[in-house]
Amino acid sequence: MGRPRILILGGTSEARLLAEALAARNDFDLLLSLAGRTEKPAAQPVPVRIGGFGGAAALADFLKAGGYELLIDATHPFAERISANAAFAAETTGIAAIALRRPEWQRRPGECWRDVQSIPEAIEALGPSPRHVFLATGRQGAHHAEAAPQHHYLVRSVDPMEPQLALDNVEYILERGPFTLEGECDLLRQHDIDAIVAKNSGGAATYAKIEAARLLGIEVMMVARAPASIVKAVDTVKAALAAIDHLFPPAMKRGV
């Protein structure tokens, strides 16, 4: 019996850690797929495939042609289209599937959050008066700020905005997390930020801006996640490993 084949849809730190843990065990044939939206992705511990599949049906064909037995969706919590394609492909092929989703951030005492359902709603919620806004959504969706040009925007992303926003009052910074609380406080003070637009991504790498906003009394427009897909979800790498072992018990992998 050959090693079970697993396709991991990645792009998150959790995907990398899961791939690293599985690679160390050497009892699976692994492939990590990255969408290719980041110009210089972090190094990965397993073979990597770069680029999209061409839709849900094409992903299903890829799974069947490759003889994969498990699909793991460990993409960003806001990669709704990829997650929907993964759910469709798993259901169509009958292949087992797991979604690895880090827990959402929870509102803490003293935080000034305004819950919104989308980036356009967050931009509208800023109001008509000019504000200094930290647009911490990455490149995806940042163009919605063009609907409210009266504000001053600070846009942070891993890769450059191309094309840049059609705005007069905008600054760009290129940085990759994790970020520190001290650094985020300095950034918010330096740019006189009085509002933050953020996605509820969860995790520790980018949480410092939320903690800094609480300490400085800055309002956060918090974009909620879309409803979860039908794929069984776990919220930690440890839980994902346990789910994988349940699907493929050690004796099964040894061919006993």
C-alpha cells in the first residue's frame, strides 16, 4: 500500500505548520498548493504547487487524476471562493475533506468595535467627515476605499498595490507579520490614525493592531467572516492532525 496522498490548500501559517508536522512523520504523500497572490511566499517544508486550478470542477478533476485521498482547506479565513471550490470538489469526488480555520478574534472589554459584513460597509461606516484610516485589509478589497476619498488612508500589504488606489490622500507600507504591540502603537500614533478597517482573520500574527487600537481608544470597523462551508472544520494544527489520524490510522498507513 502506498502512502495516502493529501492536497493542502495553503497560504497561511497554519498550513505551513501542518505541512511541517506531516512531513516530519513521513507517512503521507503531500502537496501544498498556493494561489500565487504573494510575490515572495515563505519557504515551505513540502513540495509546492503555485497557481489556481481554474474553478471547482477543475479542482475536482485534479484530485481524481492525482489519486488524492484527503483535501485540507487551510487557506485564509477570507478566501471564500477557494473554500467554496474546495467544498464542491470534495463533495463531487467523495474525497474526505477538512477545513483548518483559526478561531476568530473575540471582542474584549474596552474595545470599540463596529461589526460590519463587508469592506464596502466598513468604508461607509467611517462617515462623511475626513478621518485618518488604517486600511489593514491587504490588497484584496482595498479599492473599495475609493468610494470615500475624503479620508486619509494608510494601506499595509505584503506586496505592492498594483494599480495604486485612485486617491489623493493615501500612503503605502510593505510589511509582513507578525507585528508587535509596540510597533503597532508607534505606527498608529505616527499616522494619527483614528479608525482601523480590519478583517476578523484571527490568529496572533496580526492581532497586535487590535490590541493597540484598544490601548489607544481607536475605533475598529471589524469585517465579519462569511458563513462557514459545509466541510468539517477544526481550529488548530493539533486538531487537524488528530482528524487525519482518525481517517488514516497508523496501522492502515503501515499496510497492516
